[in-house]
Amino acid sequence: MKKQYTAFIFLLVSGFFFVKHFSGNQQPTDAAQPPKATVGESPEASSTRAETQTSIASLKTITASSTPISAKSFISEIVDVDGNARIIKKKNPSLRLPIASVTKLMTAIVAANNYNPSEEITVPKQAADTKGSSGKLKPGQIFFIGDILYSLLIESDNDAGITLASKMEAGKFVELMNREAWKLGLYNTHYVNPTGLDPDDGSKPNYSTAEDVAKLAVEIIQKYPNILRIMSLKTFDLRTASGTLHHTLETTNKLLGENIPFKILGGKTGETPMAKKNLLLISYGPQENSYLVNVVLGSDDNFGDMKKLLIFSISE
């Protein structure tokens, strides 16, 4: 009897270690598996999608800061490949607010629609004389129009906006900006200049709404891939038409350099005393073949608010 009892104990202990050993080497059923590439999807695209999904999963575990978003208005929406948008978070999305240099998105669109990028353009004296001039583009310097777009969107140079508008008769460029806005259904948007600077005479500045800026972002995603590509760059070597290096442009969008758990495709900042701080950010969306469009307007901390909005949007 004692021998049988001892044998039983031996088998029981051996079985425990057998199960322990082999179950410890099994993949848990709920472990994250690398997503398989869809038909026709490149390995690079599959890898990017996998990284995005992993990042989103980790982001969902983060608890948003108790400090509320300071922006007067914001919107977060998921956009599919056909341009259909689904709003997932918003606050006063139709409130008209000054947009500062977010204006330059429309400036770039009008320039792309009306100019040849390989055409030369001369920086006018007016650029240096305008309030808000960076002084980097000197009157008389000659560039290709396509390169001026980099200065406009990466460094948000007001001189670049004035230079692009100067190629038309006075007021014509801004007229086209408003006409384009109306054509796109941006009925709560109006421009008075190509830069977004606050007017000196106390009149209304360029204004829009978070939902209108989001619509404009969708238009850029679908029809202006070069503008989106420029918006994604952290730096760019700007050269004159003769090929001489002018200077290296550096982005105003700090989030391009941060480890945000999304693949950022582009963004545009804006800040003036009247507008406070604004930001548009376009990234890959949480679902395959989707985009995430986020806009904050009238913010005390546009980058901080954007991070919170990203967390809130994906957590819902």
C-alpha cells in the first residue's frame, strides 16, 4: 500500500511539471499576432499597418489626463478611402474662429491649381514690408514655385504666401481662395489674406471652423498628394532657381518629431494673438485603409491638446 501511494505521488508531481513546462511554451490564445498582409499589399505597408495596430492597442491602455482639452473647438474623425468621414469626438465643430497659418492649406491649393510648379517666381518687396515677415526670403530672389510651397507649408513662412499671391493682380489670389472654399462646401470659411496674419485695421481675420478644416484635409488627402507629402517633412533644403542652397527649412509641427503611436502623414500649425494656437494633424487611421483627421482651434497648447484628442478618440 505504501509503495502504491508513493508511486501515485510521483506520477502526480511528474504530471504537474509536464503540464507546467509545455503550457509555459504555448502562445496565449489572446496574444497579439502579426496581421497578415492583405491581397496586393506590400510588405512595407503591412509592416506599417502592424505597427499602427500595435501602437493603438497600447494607446488604449493609457488613461487620458484629467486636464481637459483647452481648445475652443476641436474635431476628430475617421475617414475612409472614399472620403466618407465618421466623427468620433467633437466640441463646437461649427464655431467660426480665426485660423492663423492653417490658412496656408488653401494658399497651397490655389497655387497648385493655378501655377506651374517649375515656373519661376520673384520675391516681391511687399513680402519684406508685411508684418510677420520672417526676413528669410529676400526681395528680388528667384525660386521655383514648387519650392516656395515647401517654405509655405514646412516653415509656415508668411513671405512665401505673399510671394505666391503676388503673381496675380491685387486681390485676385484671395478671391480664388474664397471661391475654392465655396466650391468645396466650406460655407463657414472666409479669407482676407494668403497668410493668416491678423489684420492691422481691426477687421475680421481669416476664419473657419474645425469641421471645415477637416473637410479641407480630406480634399488634400484625396486630390493633393504632393501637398500632403510636403506637410509630412521635418526638414527640406530650399534652393534658389539657380540651384544655390538658400537655407534648410524646419517644420513648425513639433509632433512630427515625437514618438506618437500613429504614422503621421501631415499637419499644419497656426498661431496669432487673435487665433491663439491651432493645429491640423492627418495620420493613418485605426482601421485598414483609413485616415484619422484631428483639428484643434483656439487652443492654449495645440500640441498638448492634440495628444489628448488622439487618446480620447482611440479610447472610444
